[in-house]
Amino acid sequence: MKIYDISMEIHPDMPVYKDLESKKPTFKNVANFKDNSHYETDVTMNVHSGTHVDFNLHMVESGSTSSDAKIEQYISEARVFDLSYVLESITKENLTNLAIRKGDFVIFKTRNSQDEGFNPNFVFVAESAAKYLAEIGIKGVGIDALGIERSQAGHPTHKALMEKQIIILEGLRLAHIRSGSYTLIALPLKLRGLDASPVRAILLGN
């Protein structure tokens, strides 16, 4: 069995949503061997930077938070689908022939995996696809973009998925991943009451 790391590396110059400087992590050395007998670093970062999971509070007032996460839901069989042919957004029509089943954790590999930096025209999951996935009753959905949607007033993709308590995993690195079935491990940090959490996501497969 092989272990595939599908997480973004966290560093001060990493790609972040819309290239906003305010979202870039900062590393501050607070102890070093010149002045101390040990080495320590403070890290400041937005919880939506890098590979992360969104919780309902991100888009729904008084929605569920990191404190409500059931850790067993983040260890799951997962199916990776290569949708690299999609140019703009993943729609219902792109999904109907994939035989997606109730309880699936689906991961979409797109042309986003070819981007090293932030592409403002990244491929996203359109509202029609989100509603289709919600109707099926999937467990979760992951994508190789820092957002699961863009350019949709009111964030209907997030809300359609969150209404059904579907896990949203963003910022995956899938360039080296082939279509197929894997075991996904993407554990959120044990943070209290937040709207998102960084994860270290891996796939186990052949």
C-alpha cells in the first residue's frame, strides 16, 4: 500500500485565496540558539489557508463548528474522479455518468492541479452539481482548489452541501493522483468553535 500526500505545504509565500497578503501565514522566530538554549517559532495563519475543511459556521450563521466534527468521518473510503477536461465549473451534467453513490466521499481532480499559484479562474463546483451531490447523499467532497466555489452570489454551493452536513475539503494537491478508490485520512485539528481547520490529508492506495 502506498501513501500519497495530498496536502499543501504551509509557508509564508504559499498560494492563498485571491492572493490576499492577509491570508498568508507568518512565521516568527521567538527563540534561537544565539540567544537561548532552544529554538521556537510562532505561526499565524488563517484557518482557510492551505488544505483545510470548512465547517458550517463559515457560511451559515450559528452553524456547526470544529467542535462538532466527528473525527471518524474524516477517515473514509474515497473515490477520485479526473475531471481535467472541465474548463469553467463542474456541473450536474459532468457528474451524472460517474455512478456516484450515497455515502461516497468524492474527490475531484481538475485542471487546477496544474496551477502552482492561485488562479482566479479556478475550476469550481457549480450549484447544480452541489445540489445533485446533496440529493444523492454523499459523505464529503474534496477539490484541488482553495475554494469549492466562486462567482456565485450567496454561496449556494457551500450552502447546498452544508445543509446536508456534507464535508467540504479544499486545497488538495492531486497532480500525482490517478482516478480510483483510496482510503482518505484528513483529520482536522482539535480547535474549539471555529469555522474551518487545516488538515494533513493523505490517500492510501495501490
